[in-house]
Amino acid sequence: NQVLEMFDHAYSNYMEHAYPADELMPLTCRGRVRGQEPSRGDVDDALGKFSLTLIDTLDTLVVLNKTKEFEEAVKKVITDVNLDNDIVVSVFETNIRVLGGLLGGHSVAIMLKEKGEYMQWYNGELLHMAKELGYKLLPAFNTTSGLPYPRVNLKFGVRHPEARTGTETDTCTACAGTLILEFAALSRFTGTSIFEEYARKALDFIWEKRQRSSNLVGVTINIHTGDWVRKDSGVGAGIDSYYEYLLKAYVLLGDDSFLERFNTHYDAIMRYISQPPLLLDVHIHKPMLNARTWMDSLLAFFPGLQVLKGDIRPAIETHEMLYQVIKKHNFLPEAFTTDFRVHWAQHPLRPEFAESTYFLYKATGDPYYLEVGKTLIENLNKYARVPCGFAAMKDVRTGSHEDRMDSFFLAEMFKYLYLLFADKEDMIFDIEDYIFTTEAHLLPLWLSTTNQTISKKNTSTEYTELDDSNFDWTCPNTQILFPNDPMFAQSIREPLKNVVDKSCPRGISRAEESLGSGPKPPLRARDFMASNPEHLEILKKMGVSLIHLKDGRVQLVQHAVQAASSLDAEDGLRFMQEMIELSSQQQKEQQLPPRAVQIVSHPFFGRVVLTAGPAQFGMDLSKHKAGTRGFVATIKPYNGCSEITNPEAVKEKIALMQRGQCMFAEKARNIQKAGAIGGIVIDDNEGSSSDTAPLFQMAGDGKNTDDITIPMLFLFNKEGNIILDAIREYEAVEVLLSDKAKDRATIFKGKMIPNYIIDSNLEIENMDQKSSENDSHKPTSEEAPSESQDAGAVSEEPKGGGESSAVGDPAPLSPGSTASASVSVADPDPQGPAATEAACTAGDSQPQEQNTHTEASSKSHWERKVPPMETILADWNEDIEAFEMMEKDEL
């Protein structure tokens, strides 16, 4: 019932405030129309002015037993939606969301019609629209390889003078490999074979281009040549649904070749990528070498796929690890490191974890997974619910929001949560008669025997080389899949209970290592001390020289030819890579994390949280957990650059002022003198937003700022306007300035507020609860590489900008012509390692991301025969290329 109420809240707000726009913007209570809002880059490729959210939600309405609403929604789609817009959209997103949504809607519409009560008027209108859209996507496949272009113009196709697309050369593996379910269903429903043929040709090409020795595929492929552009491989972003569709294509279409391919890939995934409970990306040519030290949230679908495959144990392990991350941060961050720290802090209300929870519950019947679902529901209501829907999290550490509610939230999240808790009698049809697409749309299994235009078994010789003796040729039966032991799942989960918040492990000292058998492991960057003569000797052996710079830093330069041996040179390269990563991380940690402005007055009641830039002066909100709370008041003059002329309006309030014309510190002193208890500076740059700009930090004026004792925060123009609009509508607006958003039960402790804001079963949380994350905010430059890589710490603010950065760029890896590299780092503390151990307390997890891998490979270095220098140099160049790719990697 709670899931139904939440769905109604989200769906009704979309229909009231956004329809016929593609998506709802829940903070500003309006629709997101492409071209009328600041561009979000690739994210906007899903929007095609075709009422995306309504189409994506069609079959969810039927799953939730809302048949009347479904009937009305179908009529709206038929009469209102136009698929012939002059707009460039993603082939992948349009396929899974719009084509899949139309086909899912058609599937349940004909089911309802057959039952005899609803949809008696329906005559395949959604299928006709799906076929029209299918033909609009076909021009994207006009390549020699058969891989589709990543984008297509709905009106003009590709490579047309007016199409504004068709010049791309690359696409992601998932983008080209996630078409077969929708395209084959369209062919089977209509009897038009061309759609299934095109989707199969794309899948065949990717299979041909797999890395033959590892049987892995890369993230990005050239659509014309088939060359791998990005050679890292995992089960998350860029590849995820390719694997999903191979297995599900076998289930839906009954073609053994798809199962053969899936099993071959799955064997490689479990051999190289699965490092229980982690799933780590590797290089396709060197699958024993990890490609990154973090995981992205999209891999949360994989335990659900493992359940479909019948491999329960690793599914339980990975799911439990992800659940521990969620318990730490309330939501799954877009990316998190191998030691479970936040890497990218956003969470756009993704449904993949709920999907895996549903599948694990169906397979095990373990009520533990109902408790997991309950946690998801409570967190959504506590932290993401806003008056006009549910808002994505901009930063899971602060609880700040993004003005975004993606269509997949309605299409998938509520579907999986409802099915998790629903009994058979709650459903008006048998869900087991359908397969879920990657967007959770329903396709009937009877399509496998309808309009079969392709031979079921591919007899080409490429399959004869495969050993299929261990392949299962049937879908697992959940009745016998799970051992008849209610404690089985718990016994797998138990060792992972503290995997995220484990206590600090005792480190093994170098002396203890040297007493063991075999040679010492290579010197690690985190252990290096510039004052240790033994370390300097090791550097010399590795071909690394150390130069003391005048500013107190040391520069490390490696020349491979100066190393004592090729093995030492390889250790030197690894040391340099670690040092670059460590140096970069230290620079990021010097930046202040984002702060939160939470609107707590009626009708917001703490539900709207805005990302705010911190000040390097004034009250440190991270040391005042209660924050500063007060009503806001606009000052005169609005720029705050002279004595405040309305002090009576500002006294004991939080002053609002505009950026520009003087120093931030000067503004702070003026409002503090007028009696303000805090200040918010609003950017004067029209349209600026924390969605697209890097985190902004307000620096001092170069003088002593100890006299400033009030908190000061910075809001970009878009976020600032949300507060200004609230003042215009409600006059008295109260906000809370804090280091992170507070739970509403804490904010309103002892006060009367509407009971729909705080449920009676919510506990009052301790206001002094220690923040589990001290990581600085990841600048949005990761999402948009063209942005500055630093958070701008700006003190001066002339009207035209003129901002000066106070943070230096990390030194880049410079391979040069002789496979050499250099990096500049701060002179390490002679007590470095000891200080690191002292800083590690119970509850903190010490970074260990590659310990096991490095020690194992170190041992093998000493046992194997030394390869020729040409091979080493070639490998170095490939490793350097991969490392540089990791540095600029995007989700």
C-alpha cells in the first residue's frame, strides 16, 4: 500500500505539472522540455518531446492494478504523442524506454482485452506507433559493421544535411547490444522480420570482436572498424545490458546461440571481473590487471541476472555488499571505491538494486529481502520525497537534491518494489508469463513461437570451437534452485555484514615482511618516505630519481633505461602510477566538501535540499552539527558591498545577497554588523546551476578573517531562484544551513507538523551523529571534461568574472619518448606511514584496493622468466594509455 501511495504521488505530479513534457522537474514543479532548460549533455539524449515518462510508465500502471488509469494513459499516448519531431535522440535510450514502453503497453493491453473487462476498444494502436518508431530507428544501422550510430534524428535519420548527427564513430557495447528483445518482439508482433535481423547483426558483430583470449568485450567500440576504443571491461556502465540481453534473448527467443555466448562471457566474468563481493573492471587484453579502483552503481543489476542464470551464491554476496554501502550512505552513490568511499556522489534514483532484491527474494523466499525493500522505501520517503514528486540526490553525503526525476523511476522502481511485496492474489495477471526488458517492460514469452523468421539454431562453425559440456540448456527452476535450508542465504551474507564499516586491520610491518620467505614486495607509494635512505636506494634500482624543488616539493622522474632490470623498471612504473593517484587524491582532499541549504518552512518541511558552495572563512558548519537555522531576508543594497540600510529586516535572520562588485569577506562583515546570523550569496550569472558547474568555494580576501563568525554559503543562480521564488509565494521562508541535510524527524523534534511528513514509526536520530564521509565533493568536471578540473576557490569577484583558482592541477603522467614518467608531490612527512595507521580508527576502512592483486603479481614476477625489453616497453605504452584513459573516465 505504501508503494502504491508513493507511485500515486510521483505519477500524479508528473501528470499535473509536467505532462506532455518528457520528464518532471520535481523541485520547480514543471516539465523538462528539451531546449528550454540548460543542456545536461548526453543525459538529454533520452528526451525526444514524446511524453517519455508517460510511455515508460504504461505497463507499470497495469502491474500496480491501476487499469482505469492505464486505459486513460493509452488514449493520451495515442492522441497526443508525436514521434516525428526534428530532434536528435539516443538510439539506445529510445529503444529501451519508448519502443519498449509501447511494446510493454501493447502486451498488457491485449492481455486486458482478452480478459474482457478493459480495453475492449483497443485495436493495436500502440503497436502501430511502435512500428513507426522502429522504422525511425532503422537508419542508424546504415553502417558496414551493422552496429548502429549512437544517435538518430527522429525526422531526418542520420547523415542527412538536416539530421545534425551521423558523424559519430564510437558507441558503447550496451548501446549496440541492447536491442534484440525490443526489436525481435516488434518483428514477432508485426511479422516484419527486418527489425530482428538488424538487432541480430549488431550482436553477431560484437561477438566476433570479443577479445578471443579473455572472451571479454570493451566498453566502447568503433562502429565502422570494430576496433575497441576503450579496452576496459566490467559489468557496469557501458556494457551491463549487453550481457543481460544475451541471456534474456535465449529465454524469449529460444535460440541456443545466445546462451552459448552468454555462458562464454559469464565464465570470463567470474574468472576475471568477479572478486567476491566486488565486481572490478579489468583490461580485456590483460584481464589479471584491474582497470580502476572504483565501481559504478549500474552493476547493481548483476545479482538479479545471476539469479536468472541460477548462480545464487555470488549474487547474494554482491547484493549484500551493495546493501551495506546503501546503509552507510542511504542510497547507492553513482560510483564508490573498493574501500567503499564515495567516488561520484550523485544518485538519480536508479532501480537496479531494487531489481536484484526482487529477484533474490523470488529465488530464496528469504524475508531478509523484504526488510531490504522496506529500507529502500523508507529512504525514498525520508530523503528523496519533495512536494512535487521525488527528487534525485545530487550528493548522497549532504542529502542535497537535483531537479530531476527520470522516467525509469516510475517505469522500474515502483514495479520491482510492488512485485517484491505483492502476493499472487494482488496481481491481475501472472507475471511469470512475461520477461522483463532492461527497462522492466513486459514482453510475453509466447513470442518465442510466433512469426519465427530466423532459424532457431545457428550452425555456423564459430560455435564448434566452444566446449559446451558444462552449459545448461534450460532455465533454472526456482523450486529446486535454492537449497532447502532457510539459513543458507544468511550463512553467505554473514561474513559480509561489516565489509563496509570494518575496523582497521593491523598492518604488517616491513620488518615482518622481510622475515617471511621470498623477496620483499615492491615499495608502495603510500609507504614512501623521502627521508628514508633505504627507500631512496629502492627508487634508484627502479630507475626513479628524486629532485628537491625550491618550493619544498619533491619531483620524481623515471627513466626505464636507468633501472637495474626490466622487472625493477616495471615496479618503478607501477610506483609512479600509484604516486600520481595518491598525489591527485591528496589535492582533492584539500578542498572543502559541499554544504546544504535545507528549506524547512511550510510547505517544504525540509524536503527540498540545495547544494551550496562552502566558504573558507566564517563558521565551519562541519564542526557545528546542528547548523544555523533562521528565516531569510533580502538585504539592501542587494550586493552587500556597503553598510546595510535595512538592518531591522536582517537582524537575527539569514541574509540573501547577490554575488559581485566586492569581496565575499566584505559582504560577510557587512551583514554580520547588521546582526545577521548567516549569509547566502546567490550567483548573478543567469542560468548557472550546480547541475553543470563545478563546486564553488568562496575564499577570503587575503587578510585575517577570524573576525567573521557567521556561516556563509554560495548558491548558483538556479538554486538561489528556488529560495527567491519561495519568498515571493510564501513570504516567510525558513532555511537550515548545515554540512549535510538533516533528517526531518531531527529538524522538527518536539514541534507539530503534518503527519504525512514524519511517520510515527520514524526514530528521532541523534543530531550529533558522526558523518561517515569526509571526502570532498567530486567536481562535475568528471561528467563534463570541458569544465575546469578544480573547485574554484574565489575571493575576488569583479562583475565580469575574473575568478582565480587557488588549487593546483594534479601533475600528469608524462611518458615521453623513452617510457619515462614524472610526478611532483608534497614532501612526505617522515612519520607518514605511522601517521596513516594512527588516523585509522574503528569504523574507518583503510584503502586496500589492490593489495592482494599486487602481492600476488609481485610473487609471480620473481618466479617467471624475464621477458625481452621490447615487450616490456610495448606493455608500458599500453598501460600508460589505459591509465590516462582511467584518469579522464566518464560514467
